[in-house]
Amino acid sequence: MGQGLIRIAGLQFAGLRERKERNLATALEMISQAADAGAQIVLAPEVVMTGFVGGESERRMAETVPGPTTEALGTAAAENNVYVIAGLSELREGQVYNAMAILGPDGALMGVMRKVHINKFETGGGWRNGSEFPVWNFATDTGCMTAGIMICYDREVPESARILMLKGAEVILNPLACTCPTDEVHRCLLRTRAFENEAYVLVVNHAAPRLNGHSMFIGYDGNIVSELDENPGILMAEVDLDALAAYRENGIYSPHHRRPGLYDILSDPSGQMHPTNANLPPR
């Protein structure tokens, strides 16, 4: 269980289409600004480095991890003594993944999260589905915590957040590239993910003109703590791990009262539906 206080910054900026150098430069500048404002962890949106274009253009811009972009982000992480989590297209074994790279404050690559659920409106982009929901431990001079990532559409499948919680996540990061943050049903969905898992949720979207921003920080009780408008900006979120621990100890949601022995149907593959052109990982 985590403890103390940790400050996370959501970097809301427009990842312009096929403008990798510009997007990286913007990210590096905002990382420095967030660190100066006291952030210990910074989170950038989904596939922000390429502007999320999909198809052959995305494949041309995809790169290995580690690679030039993660090396630049790692340098910024070390120079600013922060964790950096940023979205990019990863080229891995001939496949393109919608990925989030995690860099530590020493500049080293801690790991990669690859989007698990590629919906039917994205399959034409040629993305390969990821196959796991990892979590990482983050330690700062003021606190420590466990956090995991669900990338954009991953949030629509409740098992995503539930798996992260069961793996110990106290904070769930949701980088995205869509207009959903202003859609009431999706706002309710995100609040529910926080509430039902007794976890903080930080949502970070692309700013206008690429998308519509409205990055938001949601407390473990399901209430929205803070939110940006559509313009570029930095959303500062303070995570109180001690308060969360007390809340979970007295709670009735999250892992409380579960009966997993009755849930076998959740892992039964029969009846699952995927687009005919789904680029699923091999069994």
C-alpha cells in the first residue's frame, strides 16, 4: 500500500498530425514547466508524438522502444527529476502498437503499456492489440504508490480497471485521444471506474485544435476534483495515499466482498466479438 503525497501533472496539448519534432519539443517544454510547478510524475496523452493518424503514415513514424523519442524523454526525466509517461507509436517485431512509455527520474526506461482493446473504428489503423495490464511502483521523496494505465478505449471495458486495482494500482492513468471527456455518459463511466475500484483516475486528453481537452482528475470517491477546458494547459493533481488507504480500509467497493469463484464466465472466450480485421496478438 502506498503512502504520503505525490503530485502528478497531466500535460494537455495538441499532438499535431505527423509533426513528431514539434510534438516532442512541446512535450519537453511542458515537462520542464510541470516540474517547476512541483510535479513528480508527468503524463502526456495517447499517441501524442505522432498525432494519432493510423495506417501507413503511423507505421512510417513508429519507432522502437527504446528509441530516439524515449531517449529524449528519458533525458528530460533525468534533468527534471520526474517520472515521464508519454504516448507514441511503437514498432515492435514488425507490428505497430499504441503505446505508453514510462521513464524513471534517472532517465531509464521502466516499461511500456500497449493498448489492449482496439475497437472496430481503430482497426483500420493497423494497430496490434497489447496483451497485458502491467502496474509500476513510483517512489518520490514525499510518497510512494502503485499505478497502472488504461489507454483510451481500454476504460470502456470494466475489467481493465478492475485488473489494475487487483494488481495493486492506487492510481489509474487514462491517456486518451478522443472527444469523450465532454460526453456525459463517458464522464459518468470514468467516475464509476474510480468509485468502483476505490482508486484515483487521471484522464489526459489532446488539447484543441486536435481534440477537445477537458483532462480531469477524479478522486477515489468518484467525484471530479479538477478539470481543464479545451485549451493547452497543465493539470496538477495531488494524490493522498494515506487518505486512500483509510478510505479503502473502511470501504465496501474495490476488492471488498468479491466472489471470484462465481465469475468464470468472464474468462470464457465463447461469444466474444471482434472485427474481422482485428489485429489480435497470437495465442
